Amino acid sequence: MNPDVYMPFFWGDFWQAVKAWPYAAVVGYQKALTYYWFHMKCEGLKDDSESLRKICELDKDEWAECCELIFDNDKFFKQDSSGLWRQKRADKEYAFCITRTKHLRAASLAGNKARWGSK
């Protein structure tokens, strides 16, 4: 479960949450989530409307409506006390992946050491 190559995605929850959204907002939200995970490592997105629009890859005429849905400051992306946009579930899953990766790496090293000895 290396977070650099794998992002868990809960499709049922996702589709339920965006069911009434316009197509552009759904795709923009997916792009924001993947950028947040893979490029920002869930460290937060800067509060810069033009930068966020480019991350979501949305046209300027779509942006106002989609921005209000994606960066709603409640259910989807929410600003933290430093002004960065965060996604609560992605933060939780990323932390779990980091912990799990460290655990699996330590177990692998211990198994190798037990089998082959240390050099």
C-alpha cells in the first residue's frame, strides 16, 4: 500500500456524494483528489482560485459553479486554520497507507534478517 503508487478510492461513497453534480464538477473533484494525494501528499492545497481551477482542469466558465461544490468548506474540501484546503477522508487514508507501508517494510526487513542474518 505505497501511497506514491496507490490511492484507495471508495466508488460507492463517491458516486453517492456527487450524484446531483454536473459532469464538469465530478471530473474536477476527481482531479483535485488525485492531485491532492499524489502531488501534494495530502499536505493541503493553496487557497488560490486560479491554481485550484487549473488543478481541476476546468474552464473559466465552469469554475464558479464547480468551485462552490468541490471547495464547499464542509463535506468535500475544507480549509484548515492555515488556509490550506484539506480533504478529511483522503488525509485519514493517506496516514493509514503511510503507517501500513512502514509496518510492512519493517516486517519484510525482520523476515529477511531472520532468514538470511544481518550483514
